[in-house]
Amino acid sequence: MTTSTLWPGRNFRPRSATSAPRGFTLVEVMIAASLGSVILLATLSTFLFLGRSGANIQNYIDMETQARKALELFAEDSRQASAITWNSSTDVTLVVDGKYVRYYYAATAPSGSTQKANFFYRIPPSASAPSIPASPPSNTLLISGVTAFVYKAYNINGTEITDFSSAAALTAASKATKQLQISLESSRTSTTVVAATNSVLSARFILRNKRVTT
């Protein structure tokens, strides 16, 4: 014999297997949306931070690579140079193994030229003193994005030569220079990234093959 007992609740209805599940309340939906927004914002912020950091690191690597190669070339040429000609305070021509090598900083782009501004160039060795080409080949570019550039020259006693104001001063500096040094600053910018800067101060390179008298 089976005895059935009614549930005390008057409005109770047994839930069938096919009945629809209970939905989320508005409060639950709002809380879930808020948490999702916070997590998404944190993810996007992290992604942007990593992207900017990566772009800055790449900029620093590019600047360091260019500066290292440029200084290696300049050091090799200046140490072997038997003579130097100052064309201006930011432009020198070295005589290396009987050939002429020119290093110059272009602060502005000449009119009608494809030469770019704020670049440090090296014109490869030639049999005669080279002039600055209107369209420098890509292999002459040493450092791009140079925002400040200074040549420092020293005589045989280590005294700095500072006068490059006239043709006579340039001639005197050409005769007296025994050591050369480069000081420069370069900059790189990328979209949405703060500009990265790199300062370079080379050692003093001695023109070993150049005879200088006091």
C-alpha cells in the first residue's frame, strides 16, 4: 500500500525536465558586465603598454646599432688619417691611405636636394677630395634622426680647438688637429610612443699618422 503526502506549499508546482532554466536578474547582468569591462580594460592597457615598450626598445636598438657602426668606421679612418681638412665645424675630410674620406653632419636639407636633414654621412674613399652629393647614396648614411652634433678637436697638447669661424681659422685647425671626438644626440619617434633619445660621446681618436708640431 502506497501513501502520498501533499507538500505544504499551496503554490508549489513540480519542475519538469523540459522546463526552461531560470534567467539572470538585472543586478546579476550589471555586475557581470562591470567585471567584464574591468577585465577587458586591464587587458587592453597591458597590451598597449607592452606594444609601446616594444616600440621604444626597438628604437633604442636601432639608434645604438647605428651609433656603434658609425663610431667604428670613424675610429678606424681617423686613427689611420695622415691629414685632415676642416670644411666647417661639422664637416671634415680625412686622408686615409692616400684617399679622401669625408664625414659631415647635415642639419638641413639643401634646396633641390634629396639629402635629408639631421643625418650624419660618410662619403667613401675617393682619389680626390669629394664634394657633398645632391643625392647621397643610401650606403653613405651613418646615423639618422640626429638632433645635435658637435665635433671636438684637440691639438698635440690636448688643448681643445674651438675657432672654426673663418676660412683662416679652418686652415689653422686643419694644421693643429691631432685628436678628434664626436658628441651627438639622436631621436626616434613612433605613433603613440614618446620619443626615445640616445646620447653618444665618443673617445678621443688620435690621428696617429698625422704629423703635428707645437
